[in-house]
Amino acid sequence: MNVFRIPGVQLHTTGALMGASVEDFNNAKAQLGTLKKDPGNHVKLKIYALFKQATQGPCNTPKPGMLDFVNKAKWDAWKSLESVSQEEARQQYVDLIKSLVSAEGPAVATPPPESAQAFQSLLVTTEDGITTIRFNRPEKKNAITLDMYKELIDALHHAGKDDSVITVMTGSGDFYCSGNDLNNFTGIPQGGIEKMAKDSGELLKHYVKAYIDFPKPLIAVVNGPALGVSVTVLGLFDVVYATESATFHTPFSQLGQSPEGCSSYTFPKIMGNAKASEMLLFNKKVTATEACNLGLVTEVFPDGSFQSEVWTRLKAYAKLPPKSLALSKQLIRSKEKEKLHAVNDAEVERLIERWLSDECMQAIMNFFQAKPKL
Ligand SMILES: CCCCCC/C=C/C(=O)SCCNC(=O)CCNC(=O)[C@H](O)C(C)(C)COP(=O)(O)OP(=O)(O)OC[C@H]1O[C@@H](n2cnc3c(N)ncnc32)[C@H](O)[C@@H]1OP(=O)(O)O
């Protein structure tokens, strides 16, 4: 029995585990005990929750009383992962411990390796020549908060400069990403709603720019349903792999909004005006197979073998000559870069107007008043 003691939180590491990489999991557990720095309560609770989810599955214990603060925090952390599979939890556990250990690295003056970027809502790791940026708010279907947009810009910036060969974006839990967090538009900050719309527009412009200018092969591993801005930027990825149960939904007119992520240009280019209009104007949700037939998705894999097949392929891609990959990608993309930036500017300008419209405000209120989901 190997116990890693955190005040108030004990991890008893016994018992058989599901899945193939028991060795990785055990190595991560052992590495946990070598951490020199306290990772903080938020991270410790995440470690605890992922360990429980990986070894026992969804939280199956009664909720502690309100005054039992430590155990209630542990219970909440574990409960929040209930939609995360044990395999996924195990992978996230291994990824998180690796990022913490590499963040400590050898005690030298150089900055910690970029693979150690610690974020609140992302899990970013670099391994086998692949930097993986994982949306990590599974309890909120990986909806993107304002801070998360900033983290994604930062993560893409680092990934573009680190020593990885390719960059992969994927989601934790059963969703790829639920798009914009609709709470982003509920609190009216100082400076009023106009300032909020303008600031959000600037943030979105920089967010999409990070994809347009990304210098390395960028691959989406769509592990579940994808909505909104997480779908529209797929037109700026180099390859999109999807599990068969994934869906792709851009409910813009339902939300009183308009397309972003350069999709007003890339979608018609990829799938033709009529199919693009069905998605961008008429809110049509498409399956992974339909998205593949439209050209938005490169290949669809069976749910059961998706992760193993895709990661085997990505590891092979990451063994290719990095400069050849990056320079060839830039050749393919350079012709349209100026056009894409102009499209991004026009889409943002239109969205700022939309966000200030009654149509949009009413649609967002409908969502939070638990009207029928999209
Ligand atoms: C800087 C600004 C840039 C803006 C760019 C413009 C971008 C536009 C878009 O992305 S438009 C698309 C926005 N996304 C949505 O409208 C999706 C809204 N969510 C849903 O319709 C549903 O939640 C669902 C279909 C994604 C999943 O349904 P279900 O499986 O029934 O789960 P829940 O609804 O119970 O969701 C669990 C939990 O997550 C919260 N949540 C899910 N998605 C969002 C979201 N986009 N924003 C905020 N919160 C979200 C949901 O409220 C639940 O929370 P709770 O458990 O109730 O606290």
C-alpha cells in the first residue's frame, strides 16, 4: 500500500485498474510522491478526483455534511468527474502528474519546460513530439470561459515555439467542447455592455488569429460533441479526426449570433454554400460521418478504438522531419492568410453588433431559464 499524504486527503493506491497502461498509472503514482513543491489545493483535489475516478469510476459515496469541509471538497471534486470514463480519468491523471513533475524539473535557472505550462482550464502536455492542449472543464462540457480563451491563445503560442513536431487539441470527458461559455455574456462589467462586446470582440479576434498564424501541423481529436466556436475553427486545422459518436453544431442564428472562426469563408470553401448555410444559418447539427462527407472531418473512427487508433497515428506523424512539416504547412496556408485575417475582422465586427442585439440577449436568457437545450 503506497500512501501519498496531503493534509486531509489520503490516496491509498491499491487495487487492480482498468485498461492497458497500468504501468503508466503506477509510475505516475510513484512520481507523485517525489513532488518537492505543494501543487496547491485545487490541483491536489484534481489529483484526488482523477485517482478515484480512474480506480473506482463515478462517485458512489454519500455526500458529506456541509460542515465536513475537507471531505465535501473531495466529494465534490470526484463527483464533478462523473461523466469522465475511467480510461480518460487515468490518462488525465498521468498527464497531470507528468506536467507537475516536469514543472519542477532539475533545480536550474532556465525556465520550466514549456510542456509544464500549468493552466486552470486546460491540460497541456508535451510527449513523444506531440504537444496536446486538452480542454479541461468536463463538468461544463468544456465550455470556453473568457480566461480559457486567453489560456488557449497562450497555449497555442507556446506550442508554436516548443520543440514538439505537431500540436493536438482535444477534450476531457464526454464532450469535445460546448463552445462559448454563455456565462461570458451575463455579468455586465464596469464600462457597460458596449465595452464588454468590444473587449470580447478583441479577445475573439486574437483567439482566431492564433489558429490562422499557427506554424505547425494542428490536429483536432474530436472525442465527442462539438459546438459553436470549437466547430468553426476546425476549418483552420490541418487534420480533424472524430470519434463516430461526435456531432458538430453551430447554433448561431438560434442564439441571435453570427459565424466566427473564419467559417463564413472556410465552410463554403470546404462544403459549398448550401451545406455551409444549413450549418451556419439554419443550425443543422451534423454527425461525424456527415461532417466527414462534407470535408470538415478528415476521418471518423469507431468509438471503441478511437483513442488508440488516433494516438498511434499521431505518434507516427510526430516522428516525421519537423521543419519539413512546418514549412510545407506554411506553404499550403500562406496563400490565404491575408484573406483569413480580413474575414476574421469582418466576423468580429458583425458579432459585436449581434452581442448588443435583443435577439442575442433573449436567446442567452432562454438558455439559462432552462428552455429546451440546443
Ligand atoms: C470572447 C467571446 C467569444 C465568443 C465567440 C462566439 C462563439 C459562439 C458559440 O460558441 S455559440 C455556441 C455556444 N454554446 C451553446 O450554446 C451550448 C449550450 N449548451 C447546451 O446546449 C447543452 O449544455 C449541451 C447540449 C452542450 C449539453 O447538454 P447536456 O448534455 O444536457 O448537459 P448540460 O446542459 O446539463 O450541461 C452540463 C453543465 O454544463 C453547462 N454548460 C454546457 N454548455 C455550456 C455553455 N456553452 N455555456 C455555459 N454553460 C454550459 C450546463 O449549464 C450545465 O451546467 P450545470 O450542471 O447546470 O451547472
